[in-house]
Amino acid sequence: MIRKKTLFSACILILCSIACSKTEVSQADYDERGPSTATEQQTDTLQIPFAGNAYITQAPTNSAVLITSNGLANWNNAQAVASVYFHVSKKGKLNLGLHAKVSSGSSQAKITIARVSGQNAQLDTVNLQGSNYQNYALKSYEVLDTGFYKVDIQGLTKTSSYFGDVSQLLLSGTASTGKVTYVNNSEFYYYGRRGASTHFHYTLPANKKALYFYNEVYVAPGNDVIGSYFMANGFTGGYLGMQVNSASERRILFSIWSPYKTDDPASIPLEDQIILLRKGTGVTTGTFGNEGSGGQSYLIFPWVAGNTYQFLNKGEPDGNGNTIYTAWFKPSTETQWKLIASWKRPKTDIYLEGVHSFLENFNPNQGYITRVGQYKNQFVYTTDQQWQEVTQARFTSDNTYRNGQRRDVKGGVNASNSFELKIDGFFDDYNVPNTNYSRTANGLQPQIDFSLLP
């Protein structure tokens, strides 16, 4: 599989992409149409595949228009808008074109190119005809500023059932001779449309053993986009956080990997299985598989953007070669913690290690929408019964970023003294991962009576 990485960073992404996406668009659904059948283009023209770079950004309810591994398909509705995104690093002329076909009849579509931020829009129309893929030239566009651009396509008229199929946006000219960033590897089409994930790896107190980790998450209104996972309390072996699974469902998710490496939970030997010890009221538990396997627990909970939520997890060896991992959650306005679950992980004899947070989009149809997560007031409670504030973290991103497929990632410390992660939406104020950040200690130690935790 293309998303190779160290075991630690792999754990961050693999479990999330499996556990989080079960109610969303799967890789299999996305690839159902097979490889592209488009003919080769001339080598001096950049070919930006819709399969990895386009989204249906406007469509009526229950529209059949979609992006597949061939590109724009089922294009039968004049209200639908498909948008393809790319980043240019050089100013100058940009010659545009489409690689498209119409199975029968003919059609006309309007084309708009603009900065993603909205400036310098230019309109064109194109007439499509012919059942074989061919190139259609569009107007040239003058790139006045470097950054992210998008090209919108919307049908105007058609003589048959469909406006056509579009597989590629074509770019040439001076502006295309600089570095142009887009998803150019077919093995990244699915993950490229999801966008790169971002993480904070927290620096824990030296020479201490972390028994509990406390974190708070705040999502500003408008950032609770479908497919978002605001993972608060990650650690070696599992993680805990909140997600937006659909327009009507949100979850608090807590999952633990088995130490046995397999994609099939049914094949895990008995001695390597994750054992559920207890769970909270209303919590659903089970197993997960496909890329690693283990135990999963979640609480369907209608968390609201604009509120702060608190997360607490514990990792403690049981003295018999296992570690017990337990997770709690609550809104900051409430006093009673909610138990999510307690799991026993075999062949593990550690306290909390590898503590981290991340922000991920697990829905490939939503990767054009920006979302921001704020992670604040981190503390660990050590085995010598002391709360210690955590103020340093390293900002990183995943293989999608490292392979140059997406660059719209950002991490840092905001004006509210919170660690902040931002992904997706093709924003221009991105910054470079593998950077260390520090926030100011605030001394707001959690007031938790551990004996009263459910």
C-alpha cells in the first residue's frame, strides 16, 4: 500500500481511515468504475485528473452526478457544478483545456476559472461533441497571483441524456512551467480527495510516566464539516476523539489496536484479542478491520460547534503483561464525566506513550471544504500523582502531503493560546510541517476526582 510510514505515524492514520469511514464513502465505492480510459496527451501539457482533484461542489438533493476514477460522470443535471483544484507557483499565461467526450448528441457547458479565494474570475463556454475522448481548448487566463485556483464546470444545454464525461483539465503556458501542485498519482486519488491529515505530537514530562492525559477540543461554528475527525487523545495503541459521521450523526470514538498485525479481526488469535472490560451507557462496542484490527467503541453524541469538550484517557499496566486503556468524555459545561469504554490490550506493559492529537477528513467528497480544530489546555497526570502541563508539540502531516499531492495543511498556536490544526479547502496560508510549537502555560489544572469517575 502506498501510505507507508513508521509504525507510530501509520497508527495515527490507519485506524482513523477505517474506524471513521464505515458510514461514509469507501475506497471500493470510489474505484468501482476502474481505471481511466482517456487517451494520452502531449507531454508539454499538464493533465490534471478529475479523479483525484475534482469535487461536486454544487448539486440538487439526490443528484446522481459524481466523481469516479474516470472523472466526472453521470453528468445529467444543469444545476450541478464540478470544481477541479490546483496550485500554481508561477505567474503568467495559463492555457486551459478539457479532455472530454459525449456518448451521443452534443452539449454546451460554461467554464469559470478563479482564485479559490474568489478573485479574478473568468468565464468561458465550450461545445462538446463526439463519443471518443478529445481535447477542447478554452480561453487563456492570466495568472496574476500564485496560489490555489479552481475551474468550475456547469452544463448549459444538451441534446441527449448527459452533458458528457470529463476526465482531465489540461494546462499549458508560462504559469504551468513552474511547480503546479495537484494529485498526480492514481494511488493517491482517494486519499488526495480526502486531503492530508495533520497532527500534534506532544512532548511529555521527561523521566515521568503518564497515567492520565487530559485535553480539550474546540471547533468553531462552520468547521464541523461532514467527514471531520477531531482526534483529541491519541497514544501508542489507540485514540479518542469526536467526529462528524453524517448530516444527522456525530460520535465520540475510542478504539484500540490489537498487537497482532492483520486486516481481519476474525483471524486474531485469542491471546492477542482486545478485551472489553466495561463500557458506558449508550456506548456501542465491537471490532474493526481492513487496515489493522482491534476493539472499537463509540457514543453517538450531538456535540455542537462553538462549545468546548473535554477528553480524558488512562493507560495503566495490570501487572500481568497487559495494559488497561480507559476513556472518558464530557462537555465543559457539565460536571459528570461519561465513560466511553475500558479495554485490555494484551502483550503490552506501558503507561501512556506517543501522546498526540490529529485532524482528519475521512470523506473524499468533502476534501474541498476547510475545517479547523483547536486543542487546548493539555495536562498529564503522572504516576507520582502530579498534574503537569503540556506546552510543546510537533506539527506533522501524512504521506499525502509528503508525496506532494496536497499542500493545504497548517499547524501552530493561535491567539487563544491553543494548538490549532487546519486542513482542506485549498487555502493559501498553509505552512510547513515538521515544526515545533510551544504555547504559554496557563496553570489551569483539571479538577478531577478520579475516585468518582464512572
